[in-house]
Amino acid sequence: MRPDDAAAFHEFVQAQWPRLVRTAYLMTGDHAEAEDVAQTALAKAGASWRRIQATERPDAYVRRILVNCNNNRFRRKRPSLLFGDKTPDVAVPDPTLRIDQRDALRKALLNLPPRQRAAVVLRYWEDLPEAEVALAMGCSVGTVKSQAARGLEKLRADPALADVSPAQGTTSW
């Protein structure tokens, strides 16, 4: 990598790291795995940084790599390991929700199929437009809409979330 490309990539990583880890955490449910997924995505992005940097939205491109890395991780894991009652060391930093609500929501998110989880996280937590979510997931906008709708429907039907109400000013689900 040329020095000017390396400097631009380093600046990109510094600016995007917290968001990439947060997004990966919401998809994996585990802080360590989220960091691994984010690091893998950035390693892949670094190898093609010159091409990625020339795109209109390098952040969207890297987010797509992140989703792919998470999907690859999910395919390799056995379902029993993914859906066990595993509590992460670090909770999602959201001061508007109580700890028990965050736990219930995290567990409910982990029970969603990976594509529904990705659609819900990217669309409603990251607040990305449907077109960007479609780009990140490698699917059509219609698929994003249907996956997000199915995911939200499952979250609404989850009895563990019966007492959880959306925080003031957040997207209703």
C-alpha cells in the first residue's frame, strides 16, 4: 500500500471503527466476536483500499464486507453455539434503555435468522436507508423490506419483549 493510501486508510479506520464494531456486535451478540468480524472486514478492505477509496461511499462498501464476514462466521458456527444463553461482557451502550430491556432485546435479536437480524440492525439501529441496507446485504430493496418486516414481526411477538417499549424518540418496533 502506498504511503498516501495507508494514511487515508488509517484515517478511515479511526473514524469508522466504533460504528463497525457496534454494528458487528448487534449482529453477533458478542463483543469479542464483533471485534474479530470488524478486524476481518477491515483487513479485507485494506487489501483493496485503492479500489474501495475510489468508490462514492467507501463506508457503505466496507459495511458490505462486514455483513459478508459476519455471514461467513455464522455459516461456520454450529447453531447450538450461536443460540446458547450467552451473555456478553459488554452491553450495548444505550443509556435510554434499562439493562434488563437491553438484555431482552439482545436475546431477541440473536433469535432472529441472520438476514432478518442484519436487516433490522442496519435499518433501525444504524438508521440506514433501505437502499444502503440492500447494498450492505447484497440484495434488493424489496428483500430488505420483507426481511426487516419479518424480523420486526418476530420481535413484536417475542413474549420476553412484552414489557419493553421503545425509548422516547427512537424508531418504533
